[in-house]
Amino acid sequence: MNNSLQTALPIIARYYCDDLGVTVVWGGSQACTRNNVIYLPMIEASPTMLNVALGYTAHESAHIKYTDSTVYDKAGLEPPFIGKFLNLLEDIRIEKRMMTDHYSTIHPLAVTAQEVLGGESDLSGMTEAVLLHDGCLLVGRAKLLNQPLQREADNLIFKMREVFGPGRSTKIFGLLNQVTDLPDTEAVYQLTHRILDVLDEDEPEDDQSQQQNQPSPNSGQGSNPPDQSGQPQSQPGDGTDDGSATDESGGTDDPNAKADGSSGGAGDPGSDPSGPDDAQTAGASAGQGAAGKLKQKILSATDADLDDAKSDIGGEAAKLIGQAVDHSSPTPASVVKDAVGSSIQGGIVVQNGQLASMGLRQVLNGLIQGSRDARVSLRRTGSKIDSSRLARVRVGENRIFRQQEPVQRTNAAIEILLDGSASMDSHDKGKTKAPLQIAEEATVAILTALEGIAGVTTGAMVFPRNGGHGTAVGILKRHDQRLVGAIQEGRFGLKATGSTPLANAIWPAAGDLLRAKGERKVMFVITDGDPDNADQAKAMVGRCRDSGIDVFAVAFGTANTAKLQDVFGKDKWQFLSDLGELRAALNGLVQQVLTQAA
């Protein structure tokens, strides 16, 4: 199984939704969308299901972004077919817009469509309402979205030409071709009625094509004269033309085809003794009679009659996701993007943290500068001689060759994940500050010291926070943000609350690290106790390391050293008996990371 977080669904889906301003919440056993929030369960790791879940996320995000739900309310007052047909057209429109705005959604949407809609259908007993619905659905997706449903679409094109007539079918596909260029849901609603109005029109008649269908006096083979191989030539409307949505001319359609798919009048034109005029009159009468009934018949279809129609792609994808739920994986915490701190307490924390960083910043700058300087050393062998030392050869000094060490660069992204659980508010005897305030000040000190160092980006999160949708983390500083901006937004000055869902909090913290600039990715966990689920936390730490993220822990308070060893591994954690050592411990880890990165 691929254990990397780089391709994990929660990491990718979060940024899909972030780009669209949509919230995704993890957990439960089914996928659904409520009040502009997408709910997703954790699923088994497989390429197909990953794409189906991403396709579902993209599809639902597109509805939230581009669909006007009030138009659906208007369609709900009409016959059931109107709402169902409107939805399939709107799905095509919004997915096209999603593909244009977000290129990365093209493949997941295609895989989802193939998994949900692919496969042969029984066309023999298909009603007119189901045929019109499924035909437009599959032809639109195959032709307009270029999704892998071409074979299924071709079968339905042939069937629609039989039932509705080639002329009407061509008009329907011509109107369908316009759906991806429509500006909004209201325009799709209007297109829905324009397509249905085609069914009230008479099947077009063409005298010239009618004459071409007359039997050849020499061949005796009806309306299809043989080609050079002796086989009858195929005529327009016999299934060799796909009638795709891009064909708007209608010039190749069989003008004599009736709604039931037959050609000419009551019989074959070559065997009908009444001649072409009677056949043309009979065909026209039949076509006009069918036109008056098709629309009415389709609009009279009940919900039960439409049960055999292809279902909404979002609903069917949700069913597939529900069959692949993985309850063993920790659910990612959601991200609270608003400020989570108190302005008054935050001012005290920031002031103390910045004062404590003054000496630390000088040390780090000197350390980094020293690692970047190109060192010159003298060797006994080499290719470049230091001419100033040639005179020393006479006295036996043969170190006259210069060698310059390559310039080293620091390139790292550092994330601090701060435990803000309720136990971080307990004061020790004689202490005036709560552990959370001390940890915050140490975090501010490190962030301040690292600010402005070329090649280093920093971010910080606190957990748990109440995001309104279960477990959440709060952002203290983003990687693409300067510290002064985070301070001005009032993100510091935290209040302790909740338990220690470390495994859930690692998901969004790791996601930010993977997205941040910097070759080396490092996460520092600051905690005063054991995680709620040590096994899940251990698994998440392992996944981080498999994805190129180093994870270190600095613990104190009631944290169990045996569990620290089990979760974080040898030499990847420190336990502090005195909380006053926290800033020095973080300083040492940062120096170690930066020199190793250099």
C-alpha cells in the first residue's frame, strides 16, 4: 500500500476545496454535501477509489461554486422529468467550468464518470423519457467533456434516431452542444424546455433525399445501391453516422425516418406499388402524429417511470465511496482559518516571545552564515597552487595547493504543532504562567528568530480548536505569511481546551509542510501529555517520514516517555522536567535542523 501523504486523499481534497472556498469535513461512513460543506469518510487506498473520491469532491464543489439552487426549486414545481433533465444538463455545464478553472480535476472526473455511468444498458424496453435522459447524459459527457463513454453514447445515438427520428435527434444534439457555453443555471433551465420543444416539431422532409431512397431499376435492392464490392451502401440514419452533439447541420439525416425508426411509408419503397408520393405522404403523417405525443408522454413520466434512468453522478459516486470506507485511519482535523487568539493575551505573548528571541536570532544568523561561507584550505595535492606559499617549499612545507569548499545553502520548511489541550492550562506551584503561555512564547521566539533567514519558511498550528465540525486545528502562522501579519490578525493568546487528538492534527500540519517551499520538511510537536490514540499517532508519524517529513517532539508535564519512544522513535523526542527549558530545547533542535539542511 502506498503510505505516502503526497497522494493521500485528505491532502489533495483539502486544497481542491481551499481553492474553491469550500469546507471539507472528514469522518462518518458516507459522502454527502450539506449547507455548502462536503463530508467525506476515510476510504481504502486504491487508485480508482482515490479518483472517484476526488471526482466526487470536484463535482460537489462545482455545484457549490456555480449552481443556483433557486432554479431547482422552480423546476420542482413542474413534472419530475424537468428537474431530472435539468440536473444532468447542469452537471455537464459545471463540470466543464471546473475542468477549465482547475485542470487537475479532469482525470478524476473522467474516472468517476466511467465508474458510475460506464457499461452496456438494455435498450430494448427503454421508455422515451429514459432514452432522452440517458442519451443526452452520455452523449453530452462523451462529446462535450471527452469522458470515456463513447461506446455507450454511440449506442444511445442510434436508438434515439430510431425512436425520435434522425431530424429531431440532430436538433436535440445541436441544442445539447450549447450547454457548456451557458452562463448560469437559469440558462440551463431554459435549454431544458427548448430541447423538449423539439419533440413537438414535425420530422423534417427532403424531396431530394426521398428520391435517392427510391429503388434502382437495375439493382432491385431497394433504396441502397451497391458499391463496388457488391455490398449495399449505408445511408444516413442507418447507424453509421454517430449523430454527435457537434453535428448541427442535419444534412446527412434520413428525411424519411419516422419516430419508430422505419423508412418511407408503410412498407419498403422498392416494393410499395403505390409509389413514392404515397410513401412520402404516409411517412409525413406518421411523423406528425408522433410529434404531438412524444413531449406529452415524456412529461407524464412519474418518478417510478424514471427509476431506470441513469442516476445523478454525485449520488452514485457517493454510494461507491460508502462501499470503500476505512474506519481504521484517523480522520483529519478540519482547519479553522479565522484568528483563534485573544488580542489582550496575545499582546503579552508576542512581546515576551520577541524579547526572548533577540539573542537567539543573532546565534542562528551567525550559524547559517558560517555554514554558507566558502572555506579555503591548503592541501599537499591539488590542481590550484597558492603562489604566496611557494617559498615555504624550501623548508619542507608542501601544503601549497588551494581547495575551496562548495557554498552550502539552507533550504528548509519548519512547522510547529502546538498542543493546546485543557491540561496546558494547569499552573505549577510558584509559577505565574500557564504551560500554554510558556509554549506560545517559545513558539513566537523561534518564529521571530527564523524570520528573514533566506531559504527557511515557517508555519505554526495549534490543536485542538472547535471548528464547528468536530476536531479542528487553528492556524497561528501560514508558511506564505510574515510573522507580523499573523500578529496583526490576532492569532496568538490562546485558551486551552479539549483533549490531545495528535493523529488528527498531524494531517493538516503535514499538508501545509508538503505544500511549503523548502527541500527539507520538519515538524516540531510541543505537547504536555500522551496522544488520545497512540497507535494512530505512531502510524501518522510513520506516514510523515515516508513522505519526507522529519518529526520531532518536545514533551513535558504528564507525557509518558515509553509512549514518546513508541510514537516518535529513538532520538526523535526530548522530555523536559522543567518547562523553563522549552525555549532552549527548541533552539537546539532548530540549530540541528538548519546545520543538517545546510
